[in-house]
Amino acid sequence: MHRNLLLTVSCLLACPVFSCTLLWAEGKWEKADYGPCLSFAMDVSEGKLEDTIRLSDTRNYVFRARVVSLDAARRLNIAYDTELMRVAGAWSGGFLAYDGATKSMGPTPAGKMQFTTTRRPGWSSDGSWEDPRDPREGPLPREFAKYRGVYLHGRRVIMSYTVGDCEVLEMPAAGLVDGTAFFTRNFTLGPSRNDLSVLLAEETGTSEKNGTLRAYVSGNAAGVKLEEKNGLLSVAIPARPGRLSFQVTLARGSGAPPGKKETIDLETLTRGSPGLWNKVLTTSGKRGEDSGAYALDTLTAPDSNPWGSWLRFSAVDFFDDGRAALTTWDGDVWIVSGIDGKLTGLRWRRYATGLQMPLGIRVFKGKVYTVGRDQLTRLHDLNGDGEADYYENFNNDAGLTLQRHEFVMDLHTDSEGNFYYCRSGHYVKSQRGENCCVMKVSPDGSKLEVFARGFRETNGMSLAPDGRMTIGDNEGNGIPQTPIYELKKDGYYGFEPTMTPNGYKWVVDPICWLPHDFDRSAGGQNWVTSDSWGPMKGALLHTSYGHCALYRVLLDEVEGQLQGLVAKFPLRFESGIMRSRFHPRDGQLYLCGLRGYDTNAVRDGGFYRVRYTGRPLHMPTGWKTRPGGVDITFGCDLDAEFSGQVGHWSGQWYDIAKATPRRQKRGKTKLPITAVKVLADKRTVSIDITDFGPATNISFRYRLKAADGTMLRSEMHGTVNRVPRGK
């Protein structure tokens, strides 16, 4: 036994008092109540032990941290590493500090560290504490240990995971006795065929400032013993055929431990409990004017809510009964009911919180799934009270870093139940090659694979009922404009920093490139499947986070290659638009988005409905390339004489430099339009263009007149990849 560690066996259980407030950055974050368990990527080396010799001087990064505040004043806190299944550290005196100017996504401890572990597995079955991962990214191998999720029982947090064949439930607790902080790890373990050890803390020295680290074991602890070797303090647990419940408490100094408490079988706390967010909030939405074919309605959010939740909406989906489920950038899930034509009785209920930047949501077979930086999460309401009690780790197999651009975007399912999402991170140096990819997860969550790669910062995708998929990307770092692609398995999409040593199968030409002043930050796409949304069924829609806009992508297919011409809806959203879904009951389009970096948004978050009014559609509905020009179709009859004049049409075409040298750069040139006429259907304008051929950018600006006298003024941008052969 090391002379600097006093190991004492006694019987105790610290009284658990749990806090629920998130100290994030400043302003709204500081005041928000995000529940008893928060998810971050963070650095636990901040606030390190004073004058203590550490086993390693490297940063104590925790890429998938679960932070639990254990007292009402937020002075006692503990951080779990769900990749390595360790307690990364516990601290006292403050909660979290966050510097948004750094490239670290998450906060750092604001108090003084009481004990830590370095980046090694938190459990062992053979006496070794070596990291078995190769490369050392992502979670431990499943056969070694697997994080299963977290249960909430009131303010209590119960971690669920496996170590080998042993099922583990763990609940942290803490208390102060005469100024000494006592941290308790409560365990309930299932049967195990193997001896196990759990790592408690590590250090090789002590000081008068820190005091001596003491450990106590209590409860049904037959055969359980404390061990210390090479500065590693651990608990040895023998193999056994039955369940085992016990506690381990750590503290510094010579203060007396808290009094004895009854051992808890943590399984009894995993069956649901009364909710924390029981209040239902009501708002009245605002219907837009029915002046055009599509009206913009606003579903007013309860921005002033009892918990200070910052409602920057990041994704939306629907239950079969018409209720909406929305995620927020700051980690919430909200359920909205009362959605009808008038929008006068919207009811908002907070369903979950503390998630790590959830930017995608899918309601699948009645369950809510969210995807964030740390994992794909399946939420369970165990007792049917309208609030999630179990946050299940459906899949967290991907690697993860602290890089601030490593976002995880959008979430879709195909007809077989596979899940798809986008992983960004153009600055991330990943040995696993899983950044800047589209990921596919099997229906049971057991398998993760890269579906396609070569993206920079994707912020959304689409999946049509027939299986056709699209995806957008965002300009910068060799991506000259905003592209929209058809998404194909094993495709490589041109962002050179993501190339693997083995190269790539192909570079996929985009459906279209969109210039900066038209869409500088793409959202996601959506295929119109609703019979109630007017003349657009089957159309491809596109959203813009940067320009706060909704677009229609007019598709033309030549020799198997899609190419698009994009038209903007005459609607102005107050927040950036990222996600859209059609309502299962009313068939209208619902959208949400937020204001963050680089957007024209004027509101932090918004939830909207684009409603078909039945009025004439004064927008383009289709286009076709042909030898010598294009034919563009509108959704209304045109005044043939007025709209068939060459002077009412103009545009440009040019090539742009791409991430691969497949095209030569060509400067902007005025589009050489030589003839324009309205065809016999009264809706199609045929435009003749001299030397018409492929161009990465083509634009049209028009001033037309509908047959009903309405003036049509707008612009379209797109790409010509191929022109049909012929004369």
C-alpha cells in the first residue's frame, strides 16, 4: 500500500442532492436549467490538482463527457467519459467555464479538481489498464465495455453500461461534511464470469494544499477490496453468479465521512419517475397572408419559459398523430401538440434535455431518435408521463474530437429502417477517416459504416420514398460555392483534405452549384410527398441556413446525370432554415432553424409552416436542356407576347474552380440569348442560347407577365452538366 494513500474500509453513503443548472458561456446559457445530466466534449485537465505529480502531463480530453452536478449550489461535480467508461474527474467549488473563442467545443471545470484519471480504460478484467483501441479514437471495443445510456430518476442520474459480460448500473452522489467534499460512486452489478477492477483515481504524490486522498468502501461489499499500484487507486471485484450492490467514496483531508446510509439496488431506479418539466406551455401562432400560392405561418415558441431554455431549433419531425418533435442546438427535445389550421392553441412540453448538440431528429416507430456530436440517441418515456426517463445510446461507434466544426447533422431512415446522418469537421484530423462523411447505422444500432465521403461541412440531406438521396455542402477550403449532390453509396464528393491513402472511387458531379449571394450556407433538402401541397408533388426542395430561404430545385436528367436550376420561394423567414418535414395529417410543410454564425437571420430560432393556399403558382416548376438552349416551365399560364420577348430575359454563365482539376476556370460571360418564345402549353418558355453547352454556373433573370396580369420578377441559378445529343 502506497504511503501517500490512506485506504480505509467503512460503511457510508453520501446524501445525494442534485443540481440541474447549466453554466455555459454567458447570458442565456448561464441562466438555463438543463437538467441533472449534461453532455459535452471537454477538457478535464483544467482546474487540475495543485502541486500534485500527475502520471501524465497531456491534456485530459473527454470527447463524450457526461457531467453531473451533485449539489444544489453546483459546487460538487463529476464527469464521466462514456468512451473509456471512466470517471475523468470530480471537482468542487464551481461548475463549468466556457470560452467560446477557443476551438474546444465544450467547457472546462470551474472549481478545484479533487481527483482525476487520465485517458485510459476505467475498468480492467486482467489487471492491465492499457488502452486496447487502435487507433485510439472512439469508444472501447464492445466486448471490452459498452456505454448503454443514462436513466433519470428525479434528480438522480444512473449510468448504464457493460464491462465484458457484466451489466453495471452506477449512480454518483456527493456531500459536504465540515468543508470536506465526499464523492460516492454507487454500484449495482450483475453476474460476472470474470474478476473485475474499477479505476477510482490516479496520482503519484500529495501536498498540504490538496490533502491526502482517502477511499471508503461500504454496502454489500463481500470480497470487494481497495487496491493501489503504481499510483492507480482501484477497487477489485470478484467474479460471482449473482448481483452485487456497494458504494465507494473518495475524499481529501481528515474529515469524518457522512453517516451510514442504506445500500440502494439501482435497478429500482430505472423504471421511470415523475417528470422534471411537468408544466405545459401554450402559445398562439401567426398565420401569414394568403396573397400567393404558398403562405408562411409562424408557430410561436415559448421563448420565455420556466427553465430559461434557449429555443434555437435545429431539427423537426412528427409523430403519426400529428405532434411535432423539435430539437434545439443547446440540447433540448420539445413536443408540440395542438397544431391545426388556426394555430391558436399550441401546447409545448419539454421532453428531454442535456443532449450534446442534437442537430437531427427522427420519430421512428413511435420512438424519438436524435443525433448529436456524441451519439445517436433513442429516447424512452418509461412511465408514459410525457417526459424521457432513459437516454439510450443507440450507436456511438464513430470517432470524435474536440474540434469546434465537428458537427453531426440531420437524421433520416430508409425503407429498411437504416439510419443516415452527416458528419462534418473539415479541420478534424481523424485516423479513422469518419469526418466529412455520411454515416449509415443498421436498424438495430449494432453496425456503423461510412456511406459516402468527401464533404466539407454538410448541414442536411434528403431521402425520397423511392430511395433517391441528395445532400448539400458549404463553401470554403476548396469548395468554391454551395453544391447540391445526388448522394450515392461509396461516392467521393471532392473535398481533397478528406481523401484517404487509397484514393476514391469517383468524384460525383453536383446537381448544381449555388453562388454565394444566392445561398452561402445550405441547409437540408426534402422531397414533396404530400397531395395537399398543391402542384409541387414530387419536387425537390432545398433550405438555406445562410439566406433564411426555401428553394425549389428544378431537375433535369441527361444520360443518368442530374442537373438543377434553383428558384427561390417568395417567402422571408426570420431565422436560418435547416430542416423541413411534411405533416402527416394536414400535409403542409413545416420548417425550423436558428441563428448562429454567418446568417441573415434576425431571430435566434423559429418554427414555421409553409401552407398551400390554392392560389395560382407564379414560380418555375421545371426545366429541360436541349441542343441549343433550355425550356423553362412555370406554374401558371403566361402572357405569351410579353413573356416571349428576349429583352425580358438575361443571365450569365461561367465555370468555377473545383476541389479537383477537372474543369478549367472560365470568367463570367453574359448569357448569349438569341430567341425566346412561349410554347403552345402557355406555360413553357423556350430559350435559345448561342453555343449552349456544359457550365458549372448558369443563371437566368426574368421579368414576365402571367395571363392574369401578375408580374413575375425573379432569378434562378444552377448547373448544366450535360446537354442532350442531337440537332
